[in-house]
Amino acid sequence: MNPVLKSWVDEIAALTAPASVYWCDGSDAEDQRIKAALVADGTFTPLNAEKFPGGFWSRSHPSDVARTEQCTFICSEHAEDTGPNNNWMDPVEARQHLQKLFSGCMKGRTMYVIPYCMGPLGSPLSKIGIEITDSAYVVANMRIMSRMGKAALDQLGNSNDFCRGVHSLGQLEPASRIIAHFPETREIWSFGSGYGGNALLGKKCFALRIASVQGRDEMWMAEHMLILGLESPAGETIYVAAAFPSACGKTNLAMLEPPAAFKGWKAWCVGDDICWMRPGPDGRLWAINPEAGFFGVAPGTSNKTNTNAMAMVHKNSIFTNTAMTDEKTPWWEGMDGAPPAHAIDWQGKDWTPESGTKGAHPNSRFTVPAGNCKMLSPKFNDPMGVPISAIIFGGRRAKTAPLVFQSFDWQHGTFVGAAMASETTAAAAGAVGVVRRDPMAMLPFCGYDFGSYFAHWLKVGKAVKNPPAVFHVNWFRTDADGKFLWPGFGDNMRVLDWVLERVAGRGESEKTAIGWVPKASSLKLEGSGVEPAAMKELLHIDRSLWKQETADIENFFGKFGDRMPKEMHTELASLRLRLG
């Protein structure tokens, strides 16, 4: 037994006073016991064994259905290291507060010790974490989302290099809810929530907030990006990473189904949410997906939007806060076919289409083993990961951003990512169409100040001889009537094809003020239904809108003061000059 780990676990047990301590081994037998106990206490309901074998339905407390950013803190030793993009709490005060919350909080409960590996076992890019929790629901989900159990302990050995995570449901009181991160000591303390993003500590808490700081310190990158491989009919596979804010089609792109016009092409999903990248010996960035499963949003997922996701959820999956039909199958808004005549909704109430309420919570989720995905990349468990040839940023913009453009170089690409934004939709609280800056889609997830984060991007770009080409896409350009001009979903392959052409040194383009934009003739549009006039509008650059954009970018950059790299101000000034 690792003496440092044992001492720490004993320390937490003394603080939380559980009835018993259980070390998870990750075995199938253990998984069956955990799920049987969750069924016995009413947390899990087994789903239809024929249609969803090994599937379970679960509901969380109505006050505990999403990440709680207002309760999420970065407890850096110095407040300025946290930046205006995060909530800061003094680490000394935070520890005092947490000691009171966690004192005796597990009385009468089992304390589970979950050793887990983020990334392929044996990979030099992987990291070990230990989560202590009093939630069997967390154990069941962490087994899907990470390489969990004895194998992770074996990889750790006697090292003290592991992320320490402590989680307790408490009494699920929103007033006492807190998710605190200590970047310098690689610790996470989460209290009062059972929701995935707050309780599955290997996910956003470790894999992004803590890992982004580790990456800065150790010269690698932890990013909120999908990883997708595109294999040509000739058998060559090119890998891209892509960052999108919410409601911009990230998971759908990660599980892309190429249209008929791309016969012979294959898409391979390496990851749908998180990407860890390191400079490789060949001068390229190499990436792994640190997760072992998918934690996807259910509503809106259908065979039209994501055929692969609909196929993979039918086995050994956990559904949280969806509705459940009388046939014991999960259901959510946006699913194919007519809604059920009757179901139990996400709050456990009887529901019909006439109820006037949502059957599934808008943030209801499915937790699915990656092995269920039929397009899972053969490189998914490769210890060295995959080489990234292109990084794609994206956002939802009705008029400003064209369908796609390429940055001039890595520095300009960093600027494009730092300035990326998306417009709010009717699905979010507040006004519709408001521009929200979300650099690299990391606004809720970067564990330190954005100014230093952008500087780290620039540093990494200089450290590799062949950094990825950087692009920006926008699937959401609209016409005068507010209708989308681009079909999206599988047709996004047509844009990715141009991206690959550019990576290969081909692909016709025109230099514009914002970057290289494709000529309409360079996109394979056969069968897309996109008319020439619509294509012209999709690629149009409105200088007046972009001049307004520069003013908004300047205001945003100003929030980060002296830590904002001068190169970002230089790129903004250059954009203004090119706009005239």
C-alpha cells in the first residue's frame, strides 16, 4: 500500500467519520454489487432488459441538476493567479470552511475510495486521481468515465503524484454547496452536490481546472476539446481537435457521420469533450482523451443529430434526469418519433404530452462506456495518443463569422481562440442573441487567469516545430428570415474536407482581413442543397460588423490587465488595420 495515499485516506476518514471504508477495485463483480445496492435504495431503476440491457434510470434532487459556477472556486495562493474568469477564495479560509462542512459528514455512510486513471493505462500522458466519496452513484459513473480501480493503483505505485479529491453529498442543501479547487496542491473538495460535473471529480474538476494548471507547469495543455480522426479512402487518417461552447454541436461533430458524397471516408471518435496535448518528439502536438466514457446531454440527441450516440446508449448506460416510459425506456425531448402517451418525468411525476412541462430536464444526461461507440478510434487506448494536425474553434454567430476561416499562423490562431464568442439562445436564461466571450470554450474550466493561459498557448506554439493549423467555424449563419444557411450535422464533413486540404497545403482560399476563407468552388457541395447565393452569404465578411467586433474584443481583453500577452493586443491592432 502506498504510504502517502494510505495516510491521506486515514486522515479523511478521521475527519468525515464514516461507518465503513471501501476501496474500489473496478471489477465487474463490484460494479454489479454497487448497482444492486443503488436499485435497492431506490436511486436506480433497471431499464427494459431487452431494449436497454444493463441500463439504469436515475433522478437527482431538483435543486441539483447542473454545474453551479457560483459555488465553484479556485483557491490559488494568490488571488491574481485566479483571474477575473474565476471565483477566488482564500485557501486558508476555504480550508477552515471545508473542515467544518466535512466534519462528521459521512456518519452512517460508506466512504468509497476510488483510484482512477485519466488517460490510457501506461501512457506517459496519463494522470492518477483518487476520489473519496460517500455516493455509490458517483462510484457507478466513475467506473464508466475513467479507468478505475486496481489498475490505477498499480500505475500509481508508491508515488505521491496524484490528484486528491474529496466529495460528500452532505444533505444536498444548495446553501452549503461548494466545489473548491486548490491548484498548487492538486486538490478538489466538493460538498453538497451529486450532479456529475460537481461530483465526478475526474471530469471538469481534475481533467480541466486542475490539469490546466498542471499543463502550464509541465509544458502541456488540458483543453475543452473533442478529438476526431478522419480517414480518407486511401487509408490516411488526419486528427483534429475542436473547441465549441455549449449548444454549438460539439458532441455531434465528435461522432460525425460523413454524407453520401464522401463515400469511402471514415470518421473516428477519439473523444467528445476533453483533450490533453503534449509536444511530441516529431515537433507535433500529440493528444489523448483522458476519459473512458461519454457524459452527454440527452435532449436534442436523435438519429438526425447524432446516429452514433443513439446507437451506443442502448447498453450498460446510466440515464440521469430523463423521463422514463411505461416500457421502462428513457425518453427526452428531441428524440425520434412521437412522445410517449405517458411517462414518469425527471421529477418522478406522471407526465403526458399535454402536461405543459418538460418530461426530461434540459440538462439530463447519459453516461456511456466509450467501447459502446461503433466509430471509436482504434487509437483510443494508444499510450502515445494521436498527432493533431488542426485545431478548430467554433461559435454560434448569426451574421459576423463566416462558415469557416483559417488563421494566418499559430499566434493569430491563439488570438482567434482567445476572442471566440457565441450568441445566447432561447435555451439559456436572459436575452437571446447576446454575444458571450468564451475563449477556447474554457471560460468555466480554466484553473488560472486567462492572460497567463493565452501566454501558455503562445509558449507551446513556439515549443513545437509543426504546430497544428488553426481554424474557426460557424454552422449557425442565418438569412434575412433567421433560417440557417448551412445544413450542419453530417454535412459539416464538407468543411472538414477543406480543413484537411489546407493542412495538406492545398485547398483554394482567399486572404481576407480575418484570415484565409475558402472559395466556394473549393467546397464539395454536391448533394448538400446549399444554393450558390446562400454559399456566397456563408463566406461573406461584413467589415462593419467586424469593426464592432474589435471594440468588443478590446473590452474583453481589458479585463485581464497586465497579464494579457502583448501579442494579443498586437493581433487586435493588426486586425483593425486590415479592416481599414
